[in-house]
Amino acid sequence: MLKDITLGQYFPGNSIVHRLDAGVKIIITMVFVVMLFTADTFVSISAGVLFMVMSYLLTRLTPSLMLKSLRPVVPILIITALLNVFFYEGDVVFRLWFLKITDDGLKNAAFMLIRVVSLIVGSSVLTYTTSPIELTHAIEKLLSPLKKLKLPVHELAMMMTIALRFVPTLIEETDKIISAQKARGADFENGSLRERAGAIVPVIVPLFVSAFRRAEELALAMECRCYRGGDGRTRMRTSHIKPSDIAAFGVSLIFLAAVIAADIIFK
């Protein structure tokens, strides 16, 4: 299960989406989020889903990767959908003892599932197609106006990217620790809830130790390289807005307009 978590991973490629400017991709992702939460009808949210599917297909990544990223959250999605179906007020469609299914509950559960799944897949396109360095530069560039307020923009962007970058590393470390504990006889699947919770302690402690050790090694490496923040730093590659970036942003605005128009027409 842990190996199925692909959050924060970057998959190199040469697709249209890979070649887009990282800052433009962040803005397009924000527009996509607005699409999902603005949509109030099935027609309008279908436009957002279509935009997500088109974007993912243009990355040339395999569909199995998308399914792999969704697999860890399937139990949460199912539980949340059932809660919406059985405990949402509205006109009763079906009743069994104290449980009742309402039309508004079904609609709300469907919208929730579509929004969450689309949000996970759509935001994953950003991290799948953007390297951590490009992501850092893009975040810093977008937040640069905040420098006038004396905010440490470079440090904030760097911390966000490092945190995202180390998610796959910590997941891999957790998997190794669990395998090592199982080899020593630890049982994470059987026993009472209290016993299974107690079995997690030998995993959490080494994981925290490993995380602090990695943080210390990273800080020491940056200090040995005389890292002093963003002031006066140069970049090996400077990003420039290309016609393809403007076109991609324009397409996202067209889909957003379609979502708003569908809400007005079909509501």
C-alpha cells in the first residue's frame, strides 16, 4: 500500500505538459481547483473532469499510474460517500430500518467523489511533470511580490519543495522499517486494535529518528556549500513564458468559462 503513494514524485518526460513553464502549471492547477468547486451541476463538473482527462493524457503517463495514486484513498472515499448517502437530508428514495437513502444524499456523494478524485489526479499532474527545482523557482517567482512585506519568500518556497520532495523518501523508509520489523516477528495485521496500535510504535520511533537524521544531513550539506538564501543567487536555467504557456492558460480559462456558463444554464 505504501508503495502506491506517488505524491511528490517526478516522472521525467518530453510531453507538452512537461515543457510548460512551472509557474504557469501552478496557476492552471489553481484555475482547475476553482473549476471543481465552482461547478454545481453534473454538466458543469463534467467540463472540469474533461479538462483533467485531457491534461493527463497530454502528459503521456500511463493510466495505471493514475489508478495507483488513487488506490490508497479508496477506503476513505467509500466511507465518506456512504456517510453522505445515508445521513444526508432530502427526499427519501429507499429506506431500510433506520437507514435511508435520499436523492440529495446520492447527488452530494457523487459530487464529492468526482471532486476529490479529480482534485487528486489533477494536482498530481503538476508534481508528476515538474521537477522539484523548477517547482521551487516557480513558487518563489509567484510569491515574489510578498518580498515587499519582508517575508522570506525564498525560504518558504524551499521548505515547501523540500517537504514535498521527501514524501516519497519517507514512504520508502517506512516500508523498509515495516519489512524489518516483520522479519523480527512483529505482527501489524492480527490482534486487537490496541495491540495493532502498539505494534506501530516500533515503526514510528525509527521513522522519526531517520527523518531528523536526514534533516540534519541536509542542513549540514547546505552549510558546507555556503548556502545563504536567495539573495544574489543565480540560476542555471531561467524560465521564460512561451506561446504554448499562454495557449495552455487560455484553454484553462475557456474551460472555466464553460463551467460557469453550464452552471447558469443548467441550474
